[in-house]
Amino acid sequence: MTASVIASEPPRSPFALTDDQRALKETAGEFAAERIAPEAVRWDRDKHFPVDVLAEAGRLGMGGIYVDEQYGGTGLSRFDAALVFEELATGCPTIAAYISIHNMVAWMIDAFGDQRQREQWLPELCAMRSLGSYCLTEPEAGSDAAALRTRAVLDGDEYVVNGVKQFISGSGYSDVYVVMVRTGESGSGGISTLVIDGRSEGISFGPEESKMGWNAQPTRQVVFSDVRVPVRNRLGEEGIGFRIAMSGLDGGRLNIGACSLGGARAALERSLTYVGQRSAFGSRLGDFQALRFKLADMATELEAARTLLWRAAAALDAKDPEATRLCAMAKRLATDSGFNVANEALQLYGGYGYLSEYGMEKIVRDLRVHQILEGTNEIMRLIISRGLLESNQ
Amino acid sequence: MNIVVLVKQVPDTWSERKLSDSDHTLDRASADAVLDEINERAVEEALLAKEAHGGEVTALCMGPERATEAIRKALSMGADKAVHLSDEALHGTDAVGTAKALAKVVGTLESVDMIIAGNESTDGRSGAVPAMLAELLGWPQLTYARSLSLDGSTVTIERETDAGVTSVRAELPAVVSVTEKINEPRYPSFKGIMAAKKKPVSTLTLADAGIDAGEVGLSGALTQMVSSAPAPPKEAGQQVTDEGDGGTRIVEFLSGKNLV
């Protein structure tokens, strides 16, 4: 290569994806378009949890995206994962979001487990031959997670666990439950993390919750009645459970934000097709300036949210001290913008958007909960403002 | 079982494809370029054979520098290595020239047991290269395979054409071309994608492969594209309003075209 060729090349954009990232994105996008999207409306209607398709995703490496390769993971970055989850969500936000939760479970075992624990659970989780659930929330402990009451009492070399976990994704289907329990005093310092086998004696599951959206993944209570869990199933030391629980949230927030971007992008793309075909008052809908401006705003809002999400993901990968605040900002913006864009897309679709058959209302219903979970968007504002005030002192 | 798969980068069939005005060759810059769908199936079949019988899969590609993307896709699916014949003098090479060049490259590879190709590319659609390549190598050709099985030193295919289905067998080494019915190609796994960039790709020029520049390229082509024109836009169909006689008018229309 001659010097003149180098000189004529524009500088590389810091936002440009690598060849690997483009290939990962393409594979996830094709998988979503071919294996998820065609069935998404039916899965939602029938409340069907497609474990076979999840296993297929696992074979591609989607079960342990940022888990150590030594234990069957794919060893990618959070940034890479954000690309993957956005693509998966173009097929169905609910399936993408479950895969995100499953990845958080696998990552927690990888990050906080010892070698034996990692060997025991990770290969099967990474392949999605076994599924994971994350159990933090309780009927009376949501945003205030440190108030959790599920108790684990030491008895010999086992804990005896009693309590109820609420809103648990995958509950009843999952094989591996990462459960935050109280082993000590009240408050955040008395919490530990146990990995509990779904077939344990004394574990039972509540009825399937009837929900506004997210129907393609089961949400049920998990009830522990004198469940005996070996002490060797505890991740890390006693009392660090709250730290473990919180450490998963930054990445979880990126993923759920990415799922909102993907769902909203799919809705926007469908509405673009619709306004290109549908005519009213002698013109195509897409020729009306009011609608063109609306579409421009939708595309702009998604791109802005994506840019912030990428920035936050890069910060998390770089262990930037600002990462938590950036992840909270990105989650807030991406899930609010995602819902609003999907809702506007439904409006552009008119009466057909309201019919289940076209899949638009499903995306709106699915994305609504992203503003509530992984920390409500009010909690995101709390985190952001706390950071602001601290940095101003 | 060492298998060579022929892979070609083509314009995405979903994008608008154009020929360049100057020499009627494909305008590669105007469309998204992808690994030809039929080649994904050829790669899949090679990987299945490797998984069952061992050996190595080599992706062989002739194309411009940009074709590395198609090679990468084949490697990320699981091919072990690749050979990329890339030389500006190849621009405009016709089917015969392509077969000659590929035969030369195959000659540089050690112990090839089988070559698998798609039966035709989605851009050129001459459907002739696999047969020409077999002829030049002096190997048997089994074309239009909808299934393939290996048994020691022989390969057997079900050959499907408009005329019917025949079972054909040949001694190895042989050239097999496959149809779209043969399999569903796998998605590249994330690990496969990450591993692809570490796999060996040898890039050859005409000189490296011992190819006579006079036999390839536009000037070496035995056929010449004399003119080309874009496909005419689709015309709106004839609309008939049903005024109680719709059925009769449909029959009149069909019988007018000698269709009933």
C-alpha cells in the first residue's frame, strides 16, 4: 500500500463496527428474521415459551455471550452483546429479553463462582440446554431490593431456604435459579447469593401471571418451602449478595435498552413499508409532510438512544467509573424512546396497527414493561441524579 | 476427505442489480454483496461430509478484493481455510475462463477428494462452471445434486432436473454441484465468527497460480456481451370490474390466451 492511498482514506469513525461485530450482528439479525419473527405473534397469542428455539440460539453461542470461553461461553464484550440483543429483538423483544436474563444468570456464575461452580453450571447454561432464572424481586421488595425477606438459615452444610420471589422470568421452566437470600442482618449487608436447582424438593411455582405483554416467556412466583441448598452452591462469601445483584444490573440495563431499540426499529421499519403503500386522499401516506416529519423524529430518537447505549456499553467494557450512570441514562432513554417510537408506529398503521394480526400492538405491549423492569425509569433518574450531585460536591 | 467448495460473492438478490454501461459486466459497487445462497448450501454439504468422514474443507473463491467478505462467511460457518484468487486482470472473465482459472488453482492444492459447488450462481446463472471444471480436471461430474452420500472411494447423488430424479455414482475425486434443495445451511456460530479471522487465507494472483493472463479477463473471454438493457418495468395488469359477469369474463380471458 502506498502512502498516497493511506492519506486519501478518511479517519476511522469511533462508532464504526469491526468485521467481527458486523458478522455477529448479521447472524443475530438473520436468526431473528428467520427463526423468531415468523412465529412471534403466535407465541404471544398462545403464551408459548419456545425452548427449542432457545436451544438453537444456545448452539450459536447466545447463552453465554460474555461468559469465559473456557466454560463454554463466547467471551464477547458488553458492546457486542448490545448489538446482538438489538438484532434479536427485531424478531421478538420478549425472546430477546429472556435471553438477556439468562445471560445475566450465566455471567453471575462466571463472575462470582469458583472453578467448580463454573464447571458445574456454565457449559449447559451457555448452550441453553439448561435455562436460568434470576430471583431478586419479592412481592414486597421491588425497587427497594435490599428489603428482601427470603431467608436462608444455615443447618450443617446446607442452607434451609424459605420465602417467595416475584415476577420471575422463565420460572417453572428454568433449571438454574440464582437467588438472592437473607443470611444475616436486615439491609443490604445481610444478603447472599445461592444457586438453586429447579428440581429441589420444596421449590414450587405460582400460576402463570396474566400480563399486558411479554407473553412468550413465563412469569411466575418461585416459592421456597424448607428448600435445602448445599453451602457449596453459594456464590462468593456470605453478605456480598447485594453487591452481586447490583453488579449485574448495569449490563442488564444495556441489554434491555438494546431490546427496546430492536423492537422499536422493527415497528418503525414496518410503518415505513405501510406508509409507502397505503394511500389516502389521493396520495401515498408517505407523501404527507406531517407523517414524514413524524418518521424523521422517530428515526432520530432511536439513533440518539442507540448512540448513548453504545457509549454506555463501551464505558462498562472499559470499567469507566461513569459506567453505572451512563447505563442508567441509556436504559431510561432507550426504553422510553423505544416505547414511544413503537406507539407512534402503531398510530401510523391506523386501525390495522390495533389488530393483533399485524404484530404492531404486540411490540407496543412488549416494550411497555422495559420502562419498569431492570430498575424502573424512576430509579434510573435517581441513580443519574445521585451521580450528578456527588460530582458537584 | 479433503473437500474444496467453490464460493462466489454475488449481489444480494434483494437489492437492485445493474450491469455497467461500458463493458456490460456486473456493477459490483451498486449492490450489497453477499455469499451466494447456493454456496452456503455447498459449504454446509462439505461441512456435513467433513463431520462424518473427517478431513478438511477449503473454500475457493475467485473474485475482487471485496470477496474476502464472502470467504469470511464460509470460514465462519466452519470451513478450515480458504484460497482467494484475486487479480485485476480477471475482470470480465467468462465461464470458460473461470473454469480454467479454478482448475489451475485446484492443481496447486494437495490431495483434493471432492469439489462441491452450487449448480449455478444467482448473478451469472450460466450453470456451466462445475461441468467445465470437471472436464478440465478430467474428473467425473455429478451435477444438480439434491442429496449426496459418500462411501469410501465413491460419491452418490440424487440428481434432480426437470426430466426427473436419477441416482448417479462416481469414483472420487469428483466434482459435485448442488441445488437449493440439498440442505438448510447453518448459521455461523459466534465462536465460528470469531475464529474465522484466525483461519489461513492464501491470496493468489494469476502468476502465483500459473494462469495465463491471455485466457482470462474480458480480452480472453470466448464469449462477448454485445449489448444489455435493463429489464422493462412491470406494466399494470388489466382490471376488470365484476358486474355479475366476472366468471364469464375470466373464462373469456383465459381462453383468449389459449390457457383453457
